[in-house]
Amino acid sequence: MATSTHTVTNQPPPLVAYDVFSADRALAEAVERHLDPGVHDAARRELAELGRAAGSAQAQRWAVQADTNPPVLRTHDRYGNRIDEVDFHPAWHRLLGKAVTSGLTNAWGRPGGHVRRAAGFLVWSQAEAGHGCPVSMTHAAVPALRTDPDLAAEWEPRLTSDVYAQELRPAARKPGVLFGMGMTEKQGGSDVRAITTRAVPLAAAGEYELLTGHKWFCSAPMSDGFLVLAQAPGGLTCFLVPRVLDDGTRNVFAIQRLKDKLGNRSNASAEVEFSGTWARRVGEEGSGVRTIIGMVAATRLDCVLGSAALMRQSVAQAVHHASYRSAFGGPLADKPLMRNVLADLALESEAATVLGMRLAAAYDAAGEGSESERALLRLAVPAAKYWVTKRCTPVVAEALECLGGNGYVEESGMPRLLRESPLNSVWEGSGNIQALDVLRALRGAPRTAGRGGRDVPPLDAFLREVGLARGADHRLDGAIKGMLTELADLGSAEVRARRLAERMALVLQGSLLVRWAPPEVADAFCASRLGGDWGAAFGTLPYGLNQAAVVERARVEV
């Protein structure tokens, strides 16, 4: 009821009932660019349907409900029996079910599967990010399982299924399953050599009975199976731990507690204990890291895509608010200083999206046999994971500020995005781990072996990629030259590893934007990120750029 003293004016309408995919010009263009024409129309229809769902009022309600009603651990039933179950709000299951039925766990077996799946993951994560964790791990488990053809034949059809079955029962009796992962332990963190969980072999080849130890972070503990690292007699080895055994009994999987996290609150992250836990070896004994590295790389790309999703949603909210909110005689978005801020944020968002989708296309090409694309991934994924996830939090924080006090209250949704924003920088190896992995790729270890016995050095593949735009922008050319100077001395590179990873990611983003983005976007990116005409905060783009066109490109029409 309105009163004479409280008439609501000058408040933007909610950003709702729109197609998240089609409204994102950079993403829609990337899908068209990277998919063969024969599958593009079908993919566009799928993604538009998912985009409408992601932008719906229903999905927004589910997101709030899942975030404000976090999972609850039940260790025992009413009689004192250990059950180790986690109860989720129904909204979580609806979000997760929509992700599975939309093919977000199925990238490996259909034409253009990685591009289609990456675009869908970026779209649906804008509705709510927490449930993306089991989606990502289920998708990423496939390359690890493929090191064992028998395991892959058994589990891959379940992992890539478009059926979501939430109840715990033997995997063989489920039409679709979800996977998790357990690597880190409290004493080691990212140093997997410090793992103390041990496996004692059974008589049956590849089976280990006494998997005994702990995992400090195990996300989505109600998944059907987990890839776990443990010390076997022959060294660190990867194992598959099913949640429920074939005879219907629960495997020993004691959930000690759920983490009370900054963000990602809809998702359960647990500390788990193994004691005589049945497991099956995946890959060769003593080759655990090599076996699981395919899963790690795929989830790292999802960190890039997840951060790009958070950035895109934050920028869309900021531009939407500023387009409808009036101040000092006109819309905020038309004020030169606010336009500078919005354009700066939009550049960061588009660069992240274009990079993430290019890497997804590389996965498709690598799956078809391209060793150059596989080598590119070896270097570009850790560099992209380092830089894009680092940029996410300042982008979301600045976008929140564009809404002023309205952005600081929970009802706006911006605080949830801000709490989520640091996660991808931490998940699957924090910044230093990624920077050191960039150095390992530059130094050529591990090598990328071709099917014909030919090795493609990752740096060669990277330089070929950025070289496709050489000569198109003098600032990009200068940045490539500066990067090569930095790369000339790798002997003392560890102290400069973050700087190297940042510079390589920026050069790659600049190359992609120069080739594919509108001129006003590429010009602004190169002038600020590569040309050095940029301040330490957003909203410091140089004078003379077409900022209005950059902002208009990021706007959502509702």
C-alpha cells in the first residue's frame, strides 16, 4: 500500500524473465564461431531454452532458497546407526536436476560437446553457482576413468546421462550418477605428496580393501562415486570409491562434519574418513597424479567458466541498474564517469568469456586428435585459471558498488555473488599452484605426446595462437614482445611466476578480442590492459574510447 509520504520512484525493475544466453552477445557469438554449422542451430535452441530458464523468476527463487537453506549433515539415524547422509533443500535438487537434464555433464561424446556444455555451464551458473560443483566433477571424471577401458565402459554412460537420480543406491541400478573428488588432506593441502591415506591390496586385481585415512575437503559428499588419491604399495595411486556397494550396503564413508564456508553455501563440502573402505584402482599403481590430472584440468577450465559466469551476471546487474536509475538529471549509465566504470567491467567480463570458450573449443579439437590444441591447453588452462579467477572478486565488488546501498542488501543478489567470487581462485589449486604449473608447462614437463610420437611444446602452441593476431594492434604486438622478453630467462622465473601467468593470460585475451570482438571492445582492452593507459581501479579507461558502445553491448534488454 502506497502512502503520500512513500511513493516508490526511481527504482529499476528486477532483471528477470529474460534469456541469459541470447542476451550475452559475447557468449552467443563464441558458440556460433566455435561450432560446426551442422550443430549450431540445435545448440542455439538448447542454450536459449536453458537461458530462459536461468533468467526466470522460478530459478531466481530456487537460488535464494538453496543458498539460505544450506545442507544439513545427519551422521546417525534415530536408532544410532551410522548413515552419513546430507539433506539438501528441494531447490538444490531442482537446480542440479536441470543442470543434468540440460547435458551439463555430457561433453565428451557429442559433436562440439565441450563448447555446447561450456556455454550451458556459463549460462546456468548465473542462476546459482553452488550446485555447479558436482556438475563439474561429474563431467571432469570422464578423462580419468578412460585410463581404464573397463571402468570407462561401466561408468561413463552413467556419468554422461541426462537423468538425475538423487537417491543413494548401487550405481548399477541408477540411470545416472554424480561424482566427487578427494585429494587434499589437512597436513598437505595442494602438496599431494604429503597424502597419508593408505590402501592395502585385496587378492582381486585392482581392488583395495583397507583404504584408511581422511580427506580435508570432499565436495558434494552425497555423490555416487569419488576419485581419491591414496598411497598404495607402488606409490600414490588413484582409486574409485563408490558410495554404495553393489550388494546395496553403504561403503565406509564417514562424514565428520560439513564446512561452514564464506560462500558456496548451497553445496556441501565435507571432511570424510575412510576405514576399511572398498575402492577400485584407476590407472596404474604409482601413477595417481598422472591419472587424475585430466580431471583436474577439466575442473580448472570450469573455474574459468564459473568465474566468467559470476562476472557476466554482476556486470549485467550493474548495467541494468544504471540504465534505469536516474541521478543528477539523467540515467546513471549516461554519466561519463559511471559509463567508464561499466565499460571497464564489461571488458573484463567479455575477455573472460571469450577466453573460456576458446579453451572449450580446444578441448573439442584435442578430442579429435589435434596435438597443437592439446599442447595449448597444457599452458593456457593454468594461465587462464590463475588470471580470470583472480579478476572475479574485484569485478563483482565494483559491480555491487554500482548499485550503491541497494547492492549491499541480500535481496539484490549481489552479496551472494560476492561471497561466491573467491571460490574458483581457491578450488583446484590456488594462485601460486597455477603460476607454478605455467612454469612447468613452459619448461616442457610433463610433455604433450602426440599420437604419432611427435611432441608439441606448449609454448609453441601458445605463440602460434597469439600470433594469429600479430600486426593487427601495435599495443598487442608490444605486449607479445614484452612477454617474450620475460620468457627469455626461466632460470629465476619462480619469483616472477605470477607476473608471467598474468602477462600470458592478458596477451591471449587481447589476441582473441582483436580477432573476434567488435573494434571498440578490442581497442579499449588493448589500450588499458596491454597499452598501460589504465589505473589501479575500475573506471580508469583512457579518454577517447567508444565506451558507450562497450556498455551497450553488455546491456540486457527486458
